[in-house]
Amino acid sequence: MAPLRGVLPCVLLALLALLQLTFTEAFKVQIDSDYRKFGCGGMYASSPGKNDSEIRVVMDKESRGNAVVVVFEWNDHGYVGKIDPTNGEPMYICDTIALNAGLCTEAQLGQAIIDTSVDSTVRSASLNFANEETSGIQFFEYQITKTGYYCAMAWPVQVDQGDAYYSGFLEFNNKYGTLAGSDFPKLPFYGTLSLTYMTIGIAWMILCAKHWREILTVQHFISGVIFFLMVEMAFNWGYWDDYNKRGVSSVALLVIVSILNSGRNSLSLFMLLIVSMGYGVVKPTLGSTMKKVIFLSLAHFLFGIIYSAGTMSPVDDVSAMIVLMVVVPLALTMTSFYIWTLQSLTSTIATLNLRRQTEKVKMYTRLWRLLVFSLTVLCAFFVINTLNFMNMDDEDWPATHWRIKWFLLDGWLNILYLIVFTVIVILWRPTENNKRYGIDQLETEDYDENDEHADHNNARAAESMGLTGMKLRPQRRDYEMEDDEVAMFDIGEEDEDDEEDEENDGDDNDLENGGRPSAQRTNSNGLGSSSRGPPGYKAGSSPLAGSFTEEAERERARLEVSKMN
């Protein structure tokens, strides 16, 4: 509970920060004559025969004087304004200074400076707040006939030496609703994910019902994660659908979605790590290591909430610094999970090799390859995203990335998660042979004569990873073992007791034989030279038995040295 008490205040602060990001009307940009005079956003072309995509400039009735409004697609921004040759500054309004510089004519005084010699998307209008007939709320509508990144700009124009003042907003209305063009792909994306996870859940439920007697603990965990994913993706889709219809971000849905998203990622990585450590398959408990895993999961959960807050807010309002602040901590905890998981997988595979549990080795090896693949993709996208968002301050970056920005921030992670989770579901799907993956039900493969050298190689590999406590399974043939003796692995304490009993028996036999050592004593490698053998084999007391054993040991040592060299 100690880590939870420390993280809880941070989670509450993150939720408060979430609340500050809400209550934002969908894709409306506030403008005024003093500070912010423009706004940009991605727009989709109107449907054929309809004018359902438009940009509206709405001025408040408190506005005074004159204002000029210009709307254009970003690729045509070079046709708006001209450079003053005297100081190199751009001029957008035809005033006396621009007139004296030869940038416009007297007929254009008070209008926007536009290059009309080419056919472009640039349109302008003058709004007059000076008389009673035109005072009050003013509108300017621009119909979108071509998909692209559009900008709207407004400037005050002085009349009779009086100061012009205006305030209002730019409203970007796409044909599908009130979502920004850069956010709209999230709506069908999360809808598709919801249906995909629902399909996975139905298939998993059918398999569980078919093999319900063979269900393992880890498969119960996977069932819970599948249900969690279906709920989370449904809430994700519901949030964006509600946003698109009402034009206002729902506080409650945003908080729920952020918590669900972060909880899903943390829970999945937590389960993947403990399974990779062999929990429920090799080890019945993880001891104090479990506390460290829980602490890392809580840290990832906290950073996940912050990341979700950033990706769920309108992407056009996210700066490069904020992106790095929310992405880097999450990437660090995720990388820690991956490294720890891969190390644990390597250790578990070595342990299973020592126990000669081939089915489990195959399963864990496939999981290891899957994680290496996902880690490679994760690192590649992290580098790509870092390089991309470092250039966010370039003026052309928003116009060239508005369609894929949602994918760089959120989409690719969900697709990678879907791929990894689907493969894990396939690997751990319920089957009629489930028990071969259980902690207490796995038959040992027949011991081949060549397995002795493989065992020693695996032992050295295990020792190099710090697994010094591992013991080889004794060389006992199938005819030497009773049915109830076939277990998953041998318990170390029982092996030690058996060795002590053998030594005591050997001492007694030596005394009975007049002090001569018995030919059935254990050799230096701990591998017993049992008198028992295949059917038809008769144990003898040949005086050559001792020399034969010594010669075999020397030959084995020679082979080991040659392999090491």
C-alpha cells in the first residue's frame, strides 16, 4: 500500500489537469485585434452537391471600426501579402505605408493585399462595424471545395484615425460534424478497434466454454484483459462520437477514458512481466520481486494518464514541448517493462531447458520473438516521433502532418498493442492440452544419451545468468520411474536428502564389503551409476567396472573441453 499512497496525490493532480483541458468547443479559435489574429486547421471537402464543409468568421457585436478577413489553403499562402522592400517585413493590409512602397493601389486602400493574377483558394472580405446598418454580429463564410489545411486571418483597419477593435472566433465546420479534421480519423479508428476486440472476446469465450475444465490461471487473467479492452474501446469511441455531435468535450468521459487507457496498458505490461518471470508456470510466487513490479506498474499508470490527457485533447493545441513531456516518461517506463520482460523470458527459457520441458520452451521462445519484434517497432517509432515533433515549430509542419498527427500520437501504439495481444491470445488460447502448460502437470521428455552434454551446456548458460541454484534432472530412464514420479521439476531439498541417503547407504555397503568402495557409488558429476538398467540387464561385480567408469568420465571431460574450445 505504500507505493499506492505515494502515487495517489500525483494521480489526483493529473486528473485536475485534465479538467483544465476540457470545456473547449470543438474546433473554434478565438481571435481579436490585439493578440491572436489567425487560426488554421485541416478541412475535408464538401460532399458532392452540398456545402456542408465551411469556415465561418464570427465577430462580436462589441467590435468597432473595420476589419479585413482572409481565408486560404496553406499551399496558397504565398499569394497573401507582399514584402516591404524597405525593411523586409510582410505587409498584409493596403495602407498609406504599403501604398507609398508601391505594394498596392489607391483603389485597394483598406483591403487585403492579394495576388489576383493567379487562380488560387485565397478569398477576402471587409467587415465594417462603423455604422448602425453594419454594426453588430458580423459573419463571413468560406465554402470548402478542396481537402486541405486552411487558415483564416483578420486584421483591424483604421478609419478616420480612430482605433479599430474586434473580437470573435473562427469556426471550422467539417461535413461529418464538429470534430477537427486532424481528430476525425479517431472516430472510425476506435469504432473498428471496438468491433475487433469484441470479435476476439467472442472467440475466446467460445474456446473457454469448450475447454472449461482445462482453464489455467493465466487464461483467467487474459479473459479479464479482453473484457477490459472491450469496455475501454467502447468508451473511447463514445467519447469522440459525443464530442463530434455536441461540439464540447465531455469531462466525465475524458477522465474515464484516460484512466481506462492507462489502466489497460499498465495491467497488460504487469501481467506480461510476471508471466515472463514464470509465475504460474515455473514459480508459484515471485516474493519481494512482486513489489518492484507493482511499483513500476503504478509509475506507468501515472504517466499513462498524463499521456492520455495529451492525446485526448485537440491535437492542434498540443505544442512540441508538451508532446515530449508526456511521451518521454511513458516511453521510459515502457522500455523498462520491455527490458525486464525480455531478461525474465531469457531466464525462464533457460530454466525450462534445464527441466527439458520442450512444450513450454516453444511457447516462451515464441513470446520472446514477439516481444523483440514489438520492441523494435517501439524504438523505431519513438525515434521517428522524436524527429518529427522536434520540427513542429516549422511553419509547414502542421500543413503536412495534420492527417497523420493522430496516428503518430496515439494510433500506432494501439495497433502495436493489438498485434502483440492477438498473438499472445493465440499462443495461450484454451485447448484440450492446457495442462501441459500448468505448474504441476508436464511430462518429462525421454532422456537421450546426447542430452547429457546439452544439460551441462544449459547449466553453464544458466550460471552465467545468475541461476546458480539450478540442478540437473537425474539420469533416470523411463523404465526406472513410476507413473506418479513424472513431475514438472525436482525439488532441491528432496535431491539433497536423496544424496545423503545414498552416501549413508554407500558407507554401510563399504563396511559390509570389508572397506572396499561399492561400484554403485555416485560419480563426480552427481550422476548415479545405478545397477538398474534396461530389461535383461544384469548387474555384475566385474573388477573392470571401476576402470570403465573412470575411462567414461575422462572421455566425458575431454568432450566438454573440446566443446568449450
